[in-house]
Amino acid sequence: MNVRDGTRPGTLYWIDHYVVASANLDRWTDFMTRIVGAQQPYGAGRAARGSIAFQDITPCCHHGAMLSAEPLPASPGLGNGLPRHGLYIRREDVDAHLRRLDEHGVPHLDPVRTSAAGEEGVSIVWEDPDRNQFEFWAPDHLPEGAMAYATPLGVGRISHAMYESRDLQRAADHFDTYCAVEPEVNSDTEKDSLVLRLVGGVRIIYKQVEHLQQRTGGWGKLQANHAALVVRDDDFWSNYERMWQRLPEWEWDRENKEFVGVGPDLPARTARHGSPAGQRWFDIRGRGDDWYDHDTNCFHFMGGAPRDGAFSKYEPHTMEWHLPRYLDEHGERPLA
């Protein structure tokens, strides 16, 4: 158990960031500045297969978009597309957010009061110009830190991420084994949903589907699409080690700079990450710090150190932070 908060070692605390696909990065970042209040892009560079740009939403979370080299998959319509990423807002600000969406011509659904994903609140579903799905989420009870450093437009940190799954029990077992997170049992939760509540209060939600859409990293077209999940710094390497002991590695073709095989029939696995530190670690260990669930959704871990003794605010630490410290202690030897 973690002494300070009683959680299991390796458990998840927050969603630090997500990345979606875009046909035009300038358009996407400008849109998100106007709709979410995100800061202008920083750290634009080259990802494995295209350009990528990030924006701060708050100092405790950010988001990004990858330039897609191929036409994006068609959207099944508002409220039907997955993945969907949620952002906290206050209940008293729902009307103001709705007006802003209307003023900018953003496609959206009407606000709806719901508890279908195990939490009472008001939801506004909307989409960006690339038909990626988003949601403003105003819960009845905001978790501590949800609105820390809210943007000038009154948008807080990431509230939830919703994904597809062909087998909810398999998804639950995966997160229990590798992320120390168990399903939340709630009578309001819809039968076709799996709710995984992280320590900070945010949720990872899976929806039962028969067929997967193609806006996830595991299809091979949008490999930068992912979410970063926060663990304590002390759990960063041990969480990965559990995966590397049990999960296969997605084969990387160095000559053609691409993964071998794509699509929904591949197993849960780890994979080479596109960052410089991720590439270096792959060269040292032959294992990647991206990981995929059984349904083509991509994630990686982000280390974190609590600020002022609490994890409602944290200092994020990427592989770029962790790897030099590992090498200082172990050299270029793989983990034991």
C-alpha cells in the first residue's frame, strides 16, 4: 500500500494528457484556444509519423494533436464517436460554455443531466473540426484539484476518457493487473459500461461495442493517439516491469520505421514510443513504454510527485525525466 493515501502500489491518479488526430494542426490549436482556453502550441516537433503540437490546458494537464498523413476515419455522429475526452467545468458555468459553443458554431448536443457512467452531473458533448469527440463535464461534486488552475474560459483538467471495448471483463482485468485499478460498482452505471475511477476522482470509461472504430493508435494509422496516465514516481518503473514480464512487444521494423501488423486482432502489448527517451530506452531494453489494451487503445505512464504533500496537484515527470536517473543508477543495463 502507498503509505500516504492507502492505495495499492502502482495505482493511477490522473489523466495527464491525451493526443488526438488532426488534418490541420494550426486549425486545431486555434480552435482549442477559443473553445477550451488552452494556451498556444509549444514543443511542436516530429512524432513517429507526422507533426505533433501540444497545448497546456492547466499546469496539471495538457493535450495535443497529431497531423494525420491519411484521411481521418468518418465520424459516426455526435455522441457516438469514441474515444471521447472530457474536461471539467463548474455547474454554474454550463450556460456560458453552451453560449461559447454556439457563438463559434461548434457542433454539440444539448446539455443533459446523467449518471449513466456512475457519476451525477451535466454533460455537453461536442466535437472539433476533425470530428474528434469531446465533452464538458459538470459533476455535482467536483473532486479536489479538478479546477486547479482553470483556464480563463473556466475549463479545468481532464475529467474522463471514454473508450471502446469488445470485452468489458477483459478490460477490467487488464487495468486491475497492470494499473492497480478496480471497477467501480454503482447501480446507476449502464450495463454496457465499465467505470474505472482513479485516485484523483477522474474516470476511465469503457463502452461495450461489437466492432471497433479506427481512431486509436493500434490501427497503425494514428499512432500518436494516446492518453498518459499518472502514477507515483516510485511506481513508474515497477508498473512497466509488470507489463514487460507478461505482455509481448509490438515488433518494430527499423528499416521501414513502422510497426509490423496492425488492427484489432493483435494482443495487448507494449510498443516503442516516439519520444527521444522512449526510443533510447527501446534501444537499451528492446521494450517500449507505450502500451495497448486489447482493443487498440494506446496509453503510457507518466510519473508524478505530489505538490504540498497532496496529489490534487502534482509535478509531472515524463520518460525524459525518469530515464537519465535510471541510467545514473544502473548504467545502460536493462532492468533486472
